[in-house]
Amino acid sequence: MTYDDLRHFADSWGLVVMAVVFLILIAWPLRGSARQRNRDAANMIFRDDEHG
């Protein structure tokens, strides 16, 4: 592969691939099956709280 081939790929499909990966990474924690795991992680800092 030459520089021109890589540049052509980045100009045409590179942005599309990065956008798809970005959307997948954003949607992954928002899926329904991760709801309880996310809630547990959010409340983890309060587990050993002696004042509440």
C-alpha cells in the first residue's frame, strides 16, 4: 500500500468507520441488559458509607 492508497481510504471510508465505532461505543453502556451493572457501579461509592 502506498501513501496515496491509505489517504484515499481515510478520505472515503475512514470517517465512516470512526463514526460507526463511536456510535457503538456510545450505545454500549446504554443497552438495556447493562442497566443493573451501571446502577451498581454508580452506587458502589456508597456501599461502605457509615452515615447513611
